[in-house]
Amino acid sequence: MSLRVYICPWIGNGTRSNAYRSKADSYYPNVRNYFPSLLNGPPASPWVLSVVNSNDFSAIDADPTCDDLFAGDLPASVNTMNDIVSFLRARTVADVPLARRNAITAVLDKYNVIRTDIVGSTPLWKVTQRVISTLMERDDNFGFGIPL
Amino acid sequence: MPAINDPFNRSNEFPLLPPWLLWVGDAVDLVANEIVKSTGTADTFWYYNDTFSADQYAQAIEASAVTNHDWGPSVRVGGAGHSNIGEGYWLSSNAAGTGAILNKEVNGSFTQLASNSWGTYALGDTLRIEAQGTTIRALRNGTQYSTVTDASLSGGFPGLFWFEPSGSVDNWEGGDLVAAPAVARGFSPRRMPLGA
């Protein structure tokens, strides 16, 4: 089993039998999501960040609506949250081969993740944090519902 | 607040009596030292009405089969500012009994925060959910299966979620999470320059 990080649309309608969930959940039984909600209940963003644990990512990779944030750059040896954090902290953007780097850039641009300050020396962990902060900015519960 | 342990070993109650309170949904009853939801298919939250910190946990067991295992110990139920349509986090088994589902309900809308394989679920397994800041954890029999970050619900009470009118639940416990040990005096955390 190894971990990969995807940006996926959500599915469902928010009812008990059809809860809002990441599209990744329709492919895999081991998925953890960063999934903020609006104060009135629906998802705060049209996409969510999903960490998938699997031996085979072909199903989600075949879905054009789900994007592998790191374009396959995570090695199969990354199979715990500690592994992924350690790996992403140690690996910089410049360490990623050019084709994968271009793919990562395309994903960030697709989801309007600001990357103007992301440079070659930027650790991939900070890229992950930037994606999360992009979601947080849409989360009107962040700060425990206290309006900015 | 010290941990509250309620094994429901007392006379029958129709419905469950205070300090248990209904936040939203159907009645649950105490019958033969277990609690049951006999009727109704409303999304149902009950909570233990006492003083709890926002960092809290709840745990319980499924004593006899609830259809689709659609129940779970819940945290941050009710409380000031919460929608009375239904709000809380809870942990349940999936319908097949093969994995954990970590859920939240915000203003009546359900969101699946995490799913995790955990092998075969058995009646009597202790399901436990913890909320600490924006960290929500799912545990079965003391083993942690999922951790997610979510900021939707900040306070409330430990309790129970229940959907399907079937089965029984027992051995509920809830309380404050014990704070992390204080850092020893003289300890200097590692300092790194910004950007390192």
C-alpha cells in the first residue's frame, strides 16, 4: 500500500444515504479528505483534497476529473502519513523531473492555487500546504465560524 | 470534566432520561440495560448534558445489530450556535462491516470525511471518536484508523448518532480529552529559521 494525494470533485447530495464525499471514495476504501463545509452545510469548494491509500491507482488515474497533485512523483515506499510528510518536506520542486513538474504546475493552475512564490527550492510540502490553504480560504467555518 | 461512563444498567426509560437529551431526531429508549431506537428513520443525535471542553471523546459498542451499522458515538453535538437541524461528528462502521466511516453533519448536510479498511467489524467492538482542536480521530478497540482535519464544528457535547430503527447500543463513555503533558521546564524546542 502506498499514498497519493489527489484533488477530486465531490459527489453526493448531502443526505444520509448519499452524503457529500470525495469522488476518490467511489474508487477506494481508504481515503482521508480535507473537506471544508459552508456554515449552511454544503461543501465550501467544488473540489477537495484526498489522500488515497492503495496498491493500484489505475482507477482514479483513469478519471479525468481527479488529478494526482504530484503527478506520480511519490514513491511506492510512502505508505504512512509520517512517510509522506517526511518525503514532501525533503523533496523540492527542483528535485522533480521537468515533465512531472510541468504536470504539477498545470494542476495548481487548474485549481487556481497561487504559486507565484513557489520556486525551485520550495519543498513539495509547502505546495501541499498551499493547496490546503486555498481550501481554507473558502471555508467559512475556519476560525470556528467567526467572520473575518 | 471527568469521563462519564454510562453502561445503562438501570430501570427502563421511555425515552432515555436526563442528563441524556435529544438534540434532533427520534426517541431512543433504555430497555433491558441497553438503549434502542425502535421507531423512526430521522437523523438522530442524543447528547450527554454536562460541562465538557471542546476537546472531547465519545465511545460505545453496538450490542445487537443496527441495520447497516448506521449509528455511532459522536462529539461536538448540539450546544450554543449549533443548528437544530443536526450537527456533529461521528464514527460508524460501513454497511458491510469492513471499514470505518468518519462523518460530519453540518446544518443537516452529511459529509464523509474519511473511510478506512479495518477488517471485520464485530458486535461489541468499541468505536471511539475524538475531537481535539481541528483534528478528528477514529478508533476501534484502541487502534487509530483515521485522522482528518476539519474546522466545521468547534464545540458541543459528546453523544450518539443513530439512524436506522434497529439493534441496540451499550457501554457509552464520553469526556474531555486529557491535555498533552506539559513541556518540562528547561526544555528548548528546536528552532528553525523561517523558510527552512
